Amino acid sequence: MTARLMIVNGGSSSGKTGIVRCLQAVLDEPWLAFSVDDFVDALPAAMEGSADGIVIGPGGEVSVGRAFRELDAAWIAGIVAMCRAGGRVIVDDVFLGGAGSQQRWRDAAGDVETLWVGVHCSPEVVTGREIARGDRAPGMAAKQALIVHEGVSYDVEVDSTHTESIECARIIANYLKQATT
């Protein structure tokens, strides 16, 4: 496998961002990193709290509307275009729609070789991390901890409940290295 695209899926506060940073440090070749948070941060302010955009409820539930989905599809197509142009890209995502979210990426990626990575973490641990972060709606992490993996298939999975980001990154990097030999 000569992956050009790596999709790292896990719930909020599961440790994806730290793992991705560590992956960039341990992988033999340079990889760009983008997060679904980058996409959300790039949205116009008017889309936050809008039924057409993204709404985060008081219990951490997330709902998205038509305009959000359209821009998300364009963002995904842009990531895939970077890979087709020769770049290597790691995407830190949250598959709120489980298998349907993965299928969106599969359809867009087409023949671009993709490594699918699952980042698991117990609801109890992500709840503690969420509180420590202070920048997430209370309850979001626990709600997402399990549902983001429903029906999703992975090439490699890690559990950050008790494993440091660097070790998770090494597991993923070793898998990638073995898959290319």
C-alpha cells in the first residue's frame, strides 16, 4: 500500500490531534495534517448555530444542515485533489454518521490509496479530557466515543485510553510501513 490519504476517525477528545502530530514526527515522509475542526473553524460565523450550518446542542449533540454538507463535500474533494497531485494527507475526522461518514470519504477518494485508522478511547476517559480542555460542549465526547465507530471498517486501530499518542502513532506508522513492503 502506498497510501496518500490517511483518515483518522475517533470521537471528540479521543486523542486524534496528538496522534496526528506524532505521526507527522515518526513517518518517514512528510504528511500534511488537516482536521474537521479546521473545516468547522473556516465556516462563516453565521453558519454556527444555524439549521443550514452546524448546531451543537447543550448536551453535545451535533446536527448539520444543507449548506454545511455542501461545503463539507467541497472540502473533502479538495483534500483528495491534494493527494492526487502528489501530496500525502492525514485527516483527523469525527464520523458522526458512522459507516455513512466513511462512505462519503470512500466515494470521494475513489482510487486514491487510503489508510483507515480508528482511534478508540473509553467514554470515562474522554469525559475527563473534555473537562480539562474546557472548549467542548459537556457530554459531546461521551456521546461520540462509541457511535463514531459504528459500522466503520479500519486497516489499523489504536486505543488511547491508556496508551500515549506517540505509541499510538508508532503502531500506525509500523502498520503503514509493513503494508508497503
